[in-house]
Amino acid sequence: KNEVEQSPQNLTAQEGEFITINCSYSVGISALHWLQQHPGGGIVSLFMLSSGKKKHGRLIATINIQEKHSSLHITASHPRDSAVYICAAPNYGGSQGNLIFGKGTKLSVKP
Amino acid sequence: GAGVSQSPSNKVTEKGKDVELRCDPISGHTALYWYRQSLGQGLEFLIYFQGNSAPDKSGLPSDRFSAERTGGSVSTLTIQRTQQEDSAVYLCASSLGGFNSPLHFGNGTRLTVT
């Protein structure tokens, strides 16, 4: 079974700060997911990546396959970025949909 | 276009009753996923449908849980003889399939078993 660990568990930042959330996994994977869950529960897929780096607006996701580690960065953070960020990796030997989820990082950005 | 639709949005049921939760995926999405999110437990995989292939049921926690997907579209998750530990938010997602297809989540069904 793939083990997925996220850090930090909670993060408070001031508006404008650069934010990094880390995710590590124990077994080699095909693609890693980054999800965002706002208060109220809706989940949005931010990134799927299998190598290198992806960027969308102020969000950047990187992955190091050899080190089994991924990071999510938020540049120029804003209070609307306040949410729980979750990484997920496929379970070893499982189907594409059989994902193991990290426990999430709760981000609060203060104005 | 319309996103993933789940119904009901909330369901309160008595212990021992059966419940059915419905998911309407995005039109054209061949892959459909069920997950649940319990308080303090995080997200966990339940079942995955991909096209006409046999579903991956390995995440279903007991034989009281079952799911079907009719006509490759709508899916129903059934929980028989509900228990209090079944209380959670049940989330459905769909995608075009393939390892590079992002997941589109519904808003979930909050199930409370009293």
C-alpha cells in the first residue's frame, strides 16, 4: 500500500507570502494529484503531474520521481487561497481510481 | 456544461435502514469514482468504474456496500443496514479516463446515521 504524507498539517500565512506544501509517498506512481477543498466541502482538482513542474496562475506544482516527493507552491498568497490542500497518489497495484489521500494541509491566509 | 451532480445532498437515516446515493457524471466521462470523507479520517477510496471494465471494488469497507453504474452513466451507491460508522460525506467524481485526466468532483452527499 502506498503511504502518502503531507506537511505541514496547518499553515497560517500573511497575504502576499510565498507558501509551500509538501507531499511524500512511499511507492513509485504514474501521476500525483493535488486537490483543493474549500470550506463548505467542494473539491477541485488543481494538478495531475507525473514529472517536472506545472503552473496555473499563482499555483505551481513540482514532483521529483526519484525522491518520491511533490510540492505545491502558492505565490503572492491571498485570503481566497484559504482552503485545505490534499495530495493523492495511486495505491500500489491498484486501479487508476484507487487513490491514497494525504490528510490535507489547512491553509489560512490572513489579510 | 453541467458538472457532476449528486443526490441527495443530505440524508439522515436510522441505523439499520438501507440508503441509496446517486451520482450523475459529466456527459462523456467514462471513468467514475466513489470516495468518502469521514470526520477525522480524510478521504478514502471506495469503488472505481472505467467504461465496460469490471469495477475496482477493493475499497468497499464491507459487503453492506455495493455500487452499480447503469448504461455507463449514472451510478448508485447502496449501503444496506446502515451503521453509525457509515456517517460521512460520500463523494463522486468523474473523468475522461486515462492517467492524465483530472477528476471532477460532485458536491457530495452528507449521510448521517442516527
